[in-house]
Amino acid sequence: MKACCPTCGQIGDLMQFVAEGDARKTMALALKWPAPLADALVRYLQLFQPPQRALAWSRAHRLMAELHADIERGAIERHGRTWAAPQPVWQTALQTVVARRDELTLPLKDHAYLYEIICRGANKAEAETEDAREKQRRNRGARAAAERREADQHGAPVPAKPPGGSLKNALAEARAATQSPTTEGSDS
């Protein structure tokens, strides 16, 4: 990554400017995270570099500080809602943005595209969780209906609303009551 001296405008390699304050702060923020996430953050910052110029360290530090706060919190605020964003989500989203660099209008101006990717991913995960929960609910209902049919076939009464317990407990009690006379009769 190229860097620019804030005093003279000299452009040079990143390592030449590590002694500079904003550069040190920016890199310190990036290096607080595991290596894959830190690498993705630095590559993402390159998307903010203006053409024919270097990204100013003061701007790089501001951008990194904005991301750092949200990564540390594990969530982002977007569209009036809080979205969960653990570190693996950040890493994947950052890598996705960098991979799509040819499709983007560069330099990026803010984190809006990154945050949209995180929101879409969280929305998709929530939808899948809801679908799974809905399937479980439907399966429970189908299972309960099958248990009721089975109890009806054995002549056991099934209460419409089990007193003091669940339908499952009531079915178990009904089965036990149906099997008791048969068991007693076979002992004699």
C-alpha cells in the first residue's frame, strides 16, 4: 500500500511512514484483530485511495476507527435496525467487497456498500433460521396429530386441553391408562 507524507506530499511504501502518527494509529487498529481480518481491513482501505494519489493517513485512520468500533461491538446500525456482525461476518464481507472491486465505482466514499453486504447476509441468515423454526413448528403439529390419531385408534380419550400439562403428557397418561387393564388381565 502506498502512503503519502502529510507535510511534503512524498509518496512511498507503507513501511517508510510507520513512524508517522496517524499511520501508526491506523495500523495499530488493524492489527488488534486476527491476521485474516486485519489483512482484509487493509485491503479494504485500499479501495478508498484516490486515483493518482495516496490515501491520507488521517482519512485512513478515521475510516479504520469507524470500522473498529462496529467490529468490536459485533453489530452495525443500518436502516433503523441493529444487525449482528461477528468477526467472521466482517471478514467475509470485507473479502467480498475487495473481490468485487472491478464492479465498484472507486474510490469508495464511505462504508455503505460494506454495510449493505453485512445486512443482506444477516437478513438471509435470519430468513433461514425462521424457515427452520417454522418447519419444526409444522413437524411438531403433524407429530401431535399423529399421536392423537394413534390414541384414538386405541380407544384412549384425548382431552382437548390437557389439565396442568402438555398434550404430550396427556397422551402418555392416556396410553398408560389404556395399557393398565390389559397388563392386569394377562397376570391372572
